[in-house]
Amino acid sequence: MTFFFWNRRHRRKKISNRIMENKKKDVIFVPKEIVIEILRRVPGHDLAEKLKMVCMQWCSIIHTGSFAYLHIEQRIKSSSFSQLEAVIVAFDGNENRSVKISSLEWHTSYNQNDHQFEDWKTKHLCTTKDVVAKDVLLGRNFNPWKNIIWANSVNGFVCFWFFFDKTCVHVFNPVTKEYLITAPNTYPGVGNIDLDTIVGFGFCPLSYEYKVVVLDGNSEVIKPSIFTIGTDHSWRALKVIPHHNISSVDTTVYLKGILYWYINTCTSTMVHHTRMTKTLLCFDVTKEEFDMIVVPIEIPEYSVSNVVEKGEKLCLVTLSYGPICSLLINVYVAHNNIDDDLSNLNSWKKEFTVAAPGIAYNLDLDYYNVFTIIVTDEIVVIQLSDYDSGFFHVATGKLLGLFSTTRATLIPYKSSLVAFCHRPLLPTFS
């Protein structure tokens, strides 16, 4: 009897060992390099929320700085012009001290016959608690309906600030939830409500540092100051830029180490006479130096112009009145070469003109809050007022839909796992 039970256990053990051997044979070993190539093509939100919990190897890869930069490079290269991402930054409850961050995704899956705007998705990402000081909200300039102003986005970080608190700039990554508020800017002129202010957020490709640039101006000069995240404990003043006006600047573009703004330049022609020239104000984030480039494009006299990014290229867009109450949208794209002379007409190409019928009759182009937000091959997004952004179909000019920006701002961005502390050249994945 004892021998019988021993023999039975022995047979079971042999069968179990065979099963384990067969399972081992069925396991497919995927090289680490292949895993990285697959993961870098997945949106950042999915990596941070779900895939990092699959196994220890995936988690270690996703949290590595070198992978974070590989991932954002892939997102930039593979971004479809018909499918883009943006975040919505809005005031939340709690006496408007908190900021709610949501994602907006839109797709050009409209019907070819009537071009209806069908696929529109929003998703709440997070709410940042008490990021606005209570004493600031009690100031006379607070207006929750139109006080969030966006600068630009870089490597998944979105940069914005509040009109009632110009001294501090907010930088946030919606995927990693990394939120930073700069130290108060004590540079003379900053915070003065009567002076125009614009903000730019840039990235130094040599040191992998992020920098915030603030331009404060009046009718004669621009006073710039800069803050390097992780290095500076206070703002640094840069050289004053004379004879420029930033009152009509609406957007900032960062491309390949350079920040761009489209501004007016005052040129004296004779005594008591000046001439306004359209100029690109460029800031080299690494060298911390400014440059001026006169734009050779003929701009309509009564128009609104600003710069945006389109497929990793600098894009200049002009909005003007067309025939029969239409809005004319002219899109010029600069060559992709860093060495191209943007003051040369051959360095620019007119990409397309969009005629949006029946929209200009109630659109005031003299109003400061009309400008272009996003340009793709199929959609142009325009801020039409304090309260609405319009999505226009490039081929037909038809208004596909309106997005309400009441108490909020719409910021284009690409999801990323990049953190301020990340560097691309770290130890290899383990």
C-alpha cells in the first residue's frame, strides 16, 4: 500500500514537471529593446496609469529619464495632423483657489457629405488644490471669467499664468502631476496691470533645463526677466529691448531651442514720425540672447497676426476680413532648417488660405482676444472671443464646432512622462 501511494505521488510529480516544462517552452522572451520600442509608442496617460503596473521591468523602464525623452520624441514625430491633444485649465471650486486640469481630444471623423464635427472627448485629469493665494483673489483685478492666460507647452509641460497675479508663473505636467509655481518676480514693472506682459516657456537642449521668460513692456521698451527651474531661486534681469511694442502679442512658440513672438517694431522715419514694422522676436534659450527678424510677408492692413507651431515648423497666421462677411485665414510656414534666414521671403511658404463664410460679420479683429491657437492640415482653431474657440475645416472653411473657454483656457500639448529632474543619458534599463 505504501509503495502504491509513493508511486502515485511520483507519477503526479513527473506530470507536473512536464506541464511546467511545456509552459516554459510556451513563454516568449521579448528583448528589452523591443519592449522599449513598443512602449514609447503608447500615449503617456496609459503608461502612467495602467502599463507601469504590468511588471517590474515595464515599471522601471517607464520611470527612467532616458525613456521619458525617447517617448516624447516619438510623440512629436508620430503626431497625426488630424488627431491632436490639448488640455483645459479652468478655475475650480474652493473660492477659485484650485485649478482643474482636463484633457481635450478631437478627431476629424466627420461625415464627408455634411462635415459635421462628431468625435469630441474630454476627460478630467486632476485638480490642483489651493494654487492661488487667497489674498490675491481679494484684489481688485480678480475676474474668474478671463484670468487664466497660457504661454505655451514644451515636452508635455504646460505653462500658464494669471492676469491678476503676474509675478508667479505656473508649470504643470498633466501626466506626471508635477506642478511648479515660480518664485515671485520682483523685477521692476512686473505685476503692473497697466503694462503689457507676455510669458514664454523654453527648454535648453544642452543642459536639459527649463526656463521661464517674462517680457514686460510699455510703448517704448521691453523689459525681460528669466527664471531657470531647479537652478535659480529668484528671477534674473536681461538686457532691455528698446523700440518695441508687445501689446498685440497673443501666442508664444518654442522650437528647437528658440522662443518666438510676433511683435510690432517702432522705427523712426523722421522727427515725430514712426513706422510700425512686423517683427519676429527670437530668444535663444541656451545663450539667453534676443534677436529681431523682420518678416518679409505682406500682411493685410486690417488683420490679426500671430505665430503657432505646425508639425515642428514655425507658422505665421493672418486673420482678415474677406468678401461677403467671410474670414480669411492665411497660413505661412517657415522652412524646417534652423539655418534658414527667416528675413528672406524664400524661407517662407504660403501653405493655404481658408475662407470661413458668414463668420466675420460679428467678429471684431480690433479686439485683442482674437487669434489663432492651432493649425493642422485639416483643422484651424481660433480664439474668437473671451468665451469661445472655433474649429474650422481647412478644405471648406466651415465652422465645425465651438468650444467654450469661459473661465478656462485651451492649451495644445503632447502627453509626456518627462519630469524636471530627468536627463536622457542615464544608466541603461535593468
